[in-house]
Amino acid sequence: MGSSWLDHPSLNLDLNVGSLPFPVDSPKAVLAMESKHVDKKVSIKDKKAIKALEAELVLATEENRKLNEVLTATIASYSAVRKQLIELMNTPHPEGGSRSNLPPGKRRSESLDANMETTSSEGSCKRARDDCKPKVWKLHVRSDPSDTSLVVRDGYQWRKYGQKVTRDNPCPRAYFRCSFAPSCPVKKKVQRSAEDTSILVATYAGEHNHDLRSRPGAPSLRPITAAPDLNSSGSQPEMASLGFQRSLVEHMAFSLSEDPAFKAALATAISGKMLPLRTG
DNA sequence: CGCCTTTGACCAGCGC
DNA sequence: GCGCTGGTCAAAGGCG
């Protein structure tokens, strides 16, 4: 995930963890404004409470500012590393050209898939076949490790057409085709993560050429990460595709709803918003 | 009966 | 060219 998709305007969630959920120039200013109206009614005890809240807000704002700095630095360093990687991949190997520094026995396309799900537009070293590679993205779904079905319920109807045990993962990989529409070119591979068998990794290739009509009663999936294809992310129109944005928003909403820090921050923000009502 | 899963065989790409 | 590997095919059988 490049900073490009993080910077996408439609994806800007304007997160303000640790501060109020509405725009404020300064928490002090807000409290001063509010206290103007209730000043005569508030007791000394209330004033102390307001002071305490004020201090808390200043701390939270400061914390938010620091978190923003850390996030900015992280994105910047990620971009730098990604740029370096792309440069390395485009640089011809000094010792005889086409050989890349892959581990022995590792195929090039495999390696690319494992690292970046790279597809096309990476330079002349790619064969023509790669140029028509479909959009690829991964979805990680938590499931019961004892459940061996390798089924990722995503609303679409899939037909399994193969299963294989791959070299780098003892868990079998299942191959599915979209059977919702006969002409739909989308395929997906589902395999348990080698590190954490409770996680199913679904790799989608291509885009559905039909509407999603999820059947009633179909349980919703629990995505823990939806990592879009990094290399096809180079083209913004693809990034802005509805499917991508939907999965991203679902992923973000899920991540936030599961994040204890976010819950705590939300609770703080709500109580901060409601407190003046109670005192007034 | 139609759709699905299973599973061994086959094919193509890649490294040696 | 050979062997390894991932991806796909297709026949057989199961299930509703």
C-alpha cells in the first residue's frame, strides 16, 4: 500500500484519535466558549472538573499530534523503501542479465506474487503475457483453524476447480472460479496462512463483470486486512474502483471497530461531548 | 438431474 | 533438456 492510496481524498477518514470528534482550533477555545454560557451557574467543583477536562484535552491533542507525526514518518519511509525496491527490480542484474536474486528454486512470478503481487508496467524485462494480467488483491479472513473447508464467504458464488499443496505452505491451496455469471473472469485462490492457520488468505484475480447480489443469510466475512495489489496501484483509476474502495472501507471500519484504543478514544470523545450537557 | 467437490493427470513457465 | 512447481482440466462421485 503506497502513500498514494492513503492520500486518496475519498479515503481520508480524518481520524482524530484522542481528540474531539468535531473540528476545533483549540480545546481551550471551545471550553472558554462553552463556559461563557454557563459561567454563572457552575460551581467551584464544576470549574475544577472543567479544568481537569481541559488538561486532559490538551494532553490528548498533543498525543494526536505526535501520532500524526509518527504516521507521516512511517508513510514517508514506506514510500522510500518501495521506491528503492522498484528501482532494484528495474535494474538489470550485473552478472548476466535476466537472473534475479531469488532464493534457489523460487520462480520469478511466484516471488513477485509473494512480495508485491506485482503485475504489469514494470519495464521491458516483463514478458507480454504479464501486461494483460488481471487486477490482483488479497483478503485475509479469520476463520476457525479446525475448519478445513477453505471457504471465504464474500457474497459471490464460487465454484472450486482445483486444489494443490504448494511448496512453501503445508496447507493446501484451493482454486475457485466465479460461478455467479458464466462469463465472469474472476478467480480466487484460498490458502491458510503458514504462520497463522486461523487466517485464510484469499487472492482475487480480475474484476467481476456483474453485480454483487449476496444471497440472504450469507454470513458476512471478517476481513482483517485487505491489501490491494501494490503494483497495479500505480494506476489511480484502478485504485478508485468501487470494489476496491468498498473493501478498503470495510477493512478500515472493521479494524477501527476492533481496536480497543479507538474504542477508548471514541468513548472519551463522546463523554467529552456529553459532559457539558450534564453540567448544564 | 444439475451442480458441486474431489483428485489425479496434464500443461506451461522457470531455474539449473 | 530436465526437473520442479503452480495452475488448470476433466472424470468420477456425492448431495439436495
